[in-house]
Amino acid sequence: MNILKNYFGMIKVNIKWVPKILTQFQKNQRVLMAKQMLGELENVDDIGSVFTQDETWIYHETSRKSMWILAGTVPPVIAKKSIVSAKTMISVALSFNGTFLVHSLSKGEKFTKKFYENNVISSLHDRLGGNRKRNVHNRVMLHMDNARPHLVDSALEDKGIRRLIHPPYSPDLAPCDFFLFGYLKKQLEGRKFQNEHDLLNEVKRILMTICSDVLLRVYQEWIRRLKKCIEVEGEYFE
């Protein structure tokens, strides 16, 4: 090790994890779409009209990743979750004024376009007071990734909701990925729920405690990340 450091001048670094090794085409796509997203987001009159949506699996029992213990105490061990561990898929749509729409996928259901249209899109439309197509400039904007169930452009048009595009392989540019789901799962550490209903109620309670100042900072971080993506020509960044 001393030879590597002193003779060759080498240093030891941690390997950086990225979602995917991007091709040049994919980097270019990230830049082009980041520019379009940035143009849309910087020109909205009311950030409360911007919604971002995604879904994630949440286990009914989540072990703590860290805890305080007395010196000399043997720390507990955590068993890896198995494929049969109880979990529920939670869908969250949030606006940056603190409006949250939360749905769960019941056991036996599949997360399909039909489920997405009948639950997420319809609930968003109903929550916003019905048809908003009369004034295109006042349409609600919905951001989501490119998962197959999210490809519901005709349903969005019918409801008068405008879609905000999202570049592929870009969780670093999605608020649910870089903030919301990590925050939510951190709050659930050490908790155990007997059923989907109890878990869903607690998820809703946690989301409603997120204050407007935090959401504003998340929105500003989103803008910063889009600018950074453009600056580094589509590469992933810290």
C-alpha cells in the first residue's frame, strides 16, 4: 500500500454507483429533456400546479439501519428481506404546495395502465375540481418517469392534465427518488404494521407533516439538478 501511495502517487477511492452506464445518445437525451423541463418549471406561475408522481414498495416491517446503544452492548442483527416478506406498493403524487394523493396496490392487483388511469389520474382530476381544459395555460402539470403504466398520454389529455417529460435512466432528476421516498422510508424505520390499511394511514400522516418550506427547497433542488445535468452534458453527478 505504501508503494502505491508514495511511489506511484495513487489514492484509494470508493467506486461510484450509477443507475446505468449511459451512451452518448442517452446523455444527449438527458440534456435535451432537462432543458425542456427547466423551461417549463421556471415559467410556472404557481408551483402548486406542478405535481410529481411515482410509486415504491414499502415493507410492513422495516428494520432500523442505525440506533444508539450502550457501549459494550452487542448490536442487533438484521435479516435480509425475503421474497415473501409482507409489502405494499404505494403511489404518491405530490404538489409543491403540500397536496398529496396516496394510493396503495392491494394484494393480488397489478400496477397496470388501467389501475394508473382509474386511481392516480382520475383522483388527481377529481381533486382539482373536474375539467380544466378550458384554459391550456392553467393546466396542472404532472411529472412522472417512463415506466410502462405511466404511458397514459390520452387519459391525461382527456382530463386536461399536461405531462412533463422525464429523461430515461434519470432517478437523479425525479423528486420522488432524490427526496421523497428516502425521507418516507427513513420515518418508517423500526415500525411494524399489521396490514396495508395501517401502513397507508401512517404514510399519509408522515407526508402531511412535510412543511411547505421543505417542499419549496425540494423544488429548488430539482431546478438545481436540471441545471447541473445540462452543465455536465448529461453525465450523472453527485
